[in-house]
Amino acid sequence: MAEYELDCLGEACPVPLVKTENKLKELEVGDTLIVIIDHSCALKNVPEWARKNNHEVEVEEIGDGEYEIFIDKTA
Amino acid sequence: MKLSSLSSNKHFQAWFKSPWTYVTGAILLSIFQIATIGSTGSSWGVTGPFATWGAWVYQAFGGSVDHWYFFSTEGGQASLERSFFTDPASVRNLGVIVGALLATLLASQFKFKKIKNLRQVGAAVIGGLLMGYGARVAFGCNIGALYSGISNLSVSGWVFALFMFAGAFVGSKLLVRYFMA
């Protein structure tokens, strides 16, 4: 049930998505990954990819154009 | 209306905040392409005007592009004789930037992004030069040559698409290799 953070501020597509995919591989089932982004495309493709892979996803806006994507690894 | 209630309003969310679907985007792009051809007589292009702007600047400093092959066509010559505000493609490019700014402000997502490292700057400069040069020798970018090519039922658009995918494949391999560390 550990929590990890992935700082993707200032990174454009497809870097946040590829980094998320790689990082999530290292996590155990039940762990949470928080991806911090400020790129609007990543706001679409990161949650989309995670949901397609049956992970629990929640998005929170933490500032103007800044988001935290919470991904609970379920599989 | 309080700001907090505006940001949770479902119409505000749907119109300004959430990204529109690819299908909505595709339909709008098609409608605007038709409007563009109808009103200006030529298809949508983005990078063509960059060369024209360069030529205008060069001419302003006393240079001459009269004998450049690139501007030897009728269209090329005509573009040199226009000014920024009489050139539909130039004004449209300005519109793209102003529109994007407006959209990001309406969604309150405007932000000056931090530059992560020098490598990012180097990649942006090299990438920009390669894309600009490539778009000119290919007589168009992914808009003028690909999107407008295909929507005008030209085979060249499909050929462009094929090689663009090959380029994107190689590019994404390089990106993963040099930017994922």
C-alpha cells in the first residue's frame, strides 16, 4: 500500500505516459502512483491508458493547469 | 455566481474545461477546412507562411528572393506581394495562437512551464529546425501536405502519411532512448 510520486511537470507528450507505464511496472498491486503533470494531452492520455488497463484512476486539479493523477495499481 | 460553483458547473466543464473528443475535433476540422477553401480559395496550411515571413524580413533588410526556386511559382510570387494582414494564411496562424490562448484562459489552465533541463532546449531547437526544413522541402507540413492533401483526394497526402509514420516511429524510439532516463 505504498505511495509513489512521479514528477512530470514541464514534460510534453508522450513522456508523461511512457514514464507512467514504466513506473507502474515497478509497483506492487495495491500501491498508488501519483503522476503530477502540467500538459493537457497527458491529462487525457494518462488516465485513458490507466483505465484501459483496469487501474483505479482519480484526477485532481492542484493549480492552474496543474494536475495530480492518482492511479491505484489493481492488476 | 461564485467561482467554485462555476468550475463545478457541468456546462462549463463540458465546453471549456474538459478536452473535446477526437470525433468532435475531426468534425470541426472538416467544417473549418471547407470554410477555409470556400473563403480563401486554398486549403489550410500552417508552415508555408513561415517561409513567406522569412522572405519579408529578408526583403526588409534589402535582400532579394526573386531568383529563389521556392518562390518561383505563381503562388509563391503572389504571397510575396501580400502583407501580413492581407495574407489569409498569416492571419489564420495568428488566429490559431490567439484561439489557443483564449481556450487555455477560459479553462484557467494557463501556465508558464518550467524548462526541465538543457537537453530539452537542445531537442526543441534541433527538432524545430528539422521540422521547418522538412516541411519546406516536402512542400507542406502535417497540415498542408497531409491533412489538406488527403482532404483534396491527392495521393501525395497518403504518401506523406506513410513517411510521417515512419519518421514518428524512429522519433519516438529516439525519445524513449534519450528522454526517459
